[in-house]
Amino acid sequence: MAYTLTDFEVNGFTWTEADESRPAVDLKEVPAELSERGKRVLAGNAKLRGVWDENADGFPSDSERAYSVAYHAGHAGLTIEDAAWLLSELYRRPGKKTLHRSKLQKTLRAWAKGREVAERDEQHMPAEPEREPGPESEAPGQETRHREPSREKQEAKPFEVLSIGAFMERTFTGATRLVPAIGLTERGAGLLVGPAGDGKSLLAKNLAIAWAGHPVPLTSVLPAARPLRILNVEVEDEPGIEQERYGKLLGSSPKPHGLLVFTRQEPIQFGGPKGRPNERALERLRATLRTHAPLDLVIFDPLVYLHESEENSVSEMARWLRPLREACRQEGVAILIVHHAGWAPDGEDVRGRGSTAIRAWSDLELSLRARTHEGRTVYRVNLVKSNFAPRWKQAITLELDEASLLFHPVDEAGTLCPPDALVAWLEEDHNGIWEKPRADLYAAIQQRFGCSERTAKEAVAKAKRAGKLKD
């Protein structure tokens, strides 16, 4: 759905949007009052009314409440003029800040998303199931089990099929890349895997903060297409520990409005024994996503806390993972799950442990592995699966600042195996000459410096370019 923004007036200020490529809406001015239909919808829609009149709790700031007002206004079918009136009146209340241009644009984007979700729901809403005749409708003495349903009840609604021309002209959603480098799409699904203790939870926090628009080092190597609204659901450690970690990560800088955090005051499980989906928990998840809409991404950390199923069973894992993804997809939200990795040889990327159904469920898989050599630890992140982005030619290497808990991109070859250290090792251990096959040299460098084969090759190439080694 595309919108353009023209001159409009809010709270007595008139602005003009010059960049028509930005998501916005066609709005001339805020009306003096709600339309008659807007008044009826506001009176009858308890969710919209509760958020707008501030009776509904759970909003840490006016910005969060404004997002929700705009989203629910769009979802309820209100015009953009009515939605703008609601927002204008919300910010006119005592103690509220002025509704600035940048905040208005973000809020209008939330209204547009609410409209999109409502339209999608209307197009794909399943038909009401036909009610089979019950015993009370039978004639006395007639057995219902032998009664054949009528021909009318046997007829099924066909699936929607379009010609290729009509298909290409239809407006669909879901192709937007939220994080292009890894292929995370709107309503997509991904995994972040790593061995226990290798820092995958910290990496997930770093990514969430970066993608929410907060300036951190990871933004330079894994940027989001735009600032995302993210719900981070961490269910392993106590909330006091998580608060302490976020305090280090964010410091004294302004907190990103687009990042929401689960308080962990109650357990969350979506899969029961034998993979049985927990319908009550899934419905509460949908309610949470709707309450804080619009959201782009929800992160769950870790997978093992979300279920009671057998991770090595294809049928059990698929039985609850599919409904979990569908619950998020129906609310227009992508999902990323942090998962423990299985065993892998040194130097190779790890993959998520358990059934192949877990990997098949996801569109992408990020692999994290830590390497420590002579007291120095580097973290290697690689894209080991992606349906909607090119595979990386080279992994990203990171170092962790223990004080701030922020990951910083570094050059692995220059960090683990700098040219001077490589030359010094060759001189001390091999008299400056390597006479065995080149493959053996790379293997020896890997063992000596604790690096990957690719890093060993790059270290040799760097030393040659610097004139420190000769073939």
C-alpha cells in the first residue's frame, strides 16, 4: 500500500513533506471533530477507546500509546483524518509534548500498517464451518450416524487462484526485507544459534538494539532497512539480570522507543508434551502483539524454554513451531528464535541442534561461534542458511567489550594472526622457511593461532602483500 504526504496541519503547525518516497499518507488537515462513523467506531471499539482515553495500561511512553492508537484506528477502518484527530487530541492533553513532524510520520506509518493487516484479514478470513445436523434435528427413530450430508454441504469453497497477469497486478505483502543482509523479511522466521556460553543472548540484545535504531557498532555490518519495532522475549535469566545487562549496553544514552522487553513475571511455553500446541499461550501471544502493534519483529531467547517436546523429533517440533510462526505471521510480525547449537568440529560453523524440522521451519540461520587463543576471544558470525538473501562470502568477526557488552566488528586475520606474528612464528619454529605443501601450512597456522582456514589463507596473503613473506 503506497501513500504520499502533502501539506497538512497538526496542533497549529503546518508541514510539507518533500520526500514522497517515505511511507506516509495523503492528509490535508486535521478535522475539527470526528466524523459520525468515527464517533460510532470509537464508542464501540473497546480496544481503541481504552488506548486512546488512557485507561489501558502497558504503555511506557506517549509514543508507544500513539503508535497503538494509530494502528488500531487503521485496523478499525477509520479514515486517516479521524486517526489524525485522535492523535491530535491525545497530544493536546495537559502534560503532553508537541507532536513533532518525525513522530507524526512514524505514527502515520502505524495507521497504514493497521489498514494493511485489516485488509489482509478480510481477504483471507476462513469461512464459517458448516454445522452438521444434531440429534435434535432428526426424526424420531432415525439414526444420525447413517445420515448423508446434503449435496449443498458437501460443496467446498475453492482456493483462490489467479492468472499470472492478475497475480502480478495484485498488491501483496511479506516481501519487504527488514534486515536485507540476512534475508529477514516481513512476517519471516529465523534462527540465531550458538553453543552454550558463546554469547548468543548478548548478540541477540546487540542486534535488537541496533535494529531498533540505536547507534551501536553492529549497525555498520548488519543494519536494518529502517528502525524496527521489536519485542524481545527473554525467558532464561531473571529480569534483574537482564536489566543490568541493558544498563551496560545502553549506558546513559536515550533509550530506543522501538524496543519492548518481556518482564518474565510468568513462564511462556508454546509447545507441550508430544509437541501439542499450547493454544492458550498462542492466543495470549496474539493478544500481546495486537496490544503493542505495530511490531516488526519478536525475538524469543532461548528455544528450549518455549516447549516440552523432544527436540530430536521432527513431528513433535513441527507440531508446535508451525502454529507459533503462524500466530506471529497473522499479526504481521517476523520471528527470530535463539537456539543452542549442536556439536561441530573446530573451525566449522555450528548449526542448531535437534530435528531438521527446526532448521526447515526458518527462512534463515545465523551461526555464532567463539574462539579463544592466548587469552583473546573473537566471535565468528556466519549466515549458514538464507532463503531470501545471498550467502555471505566471508563471516563477520566480532570482539566483545566486557564493560559495555557491545560487540565490535574486527578483522579476524589482523586480530588472530597479524603478519608480524605469523612471520615471527615461521622464523622461530621453522627457521623462516616452509618446505611442505601449502595446505599443511594453512593447517599449521590454524592450529597455532586458533583461526579458520580462510583466516589462515588471508593472513598469508596479507604478509605477502606487506613484503614479509615470499613464495
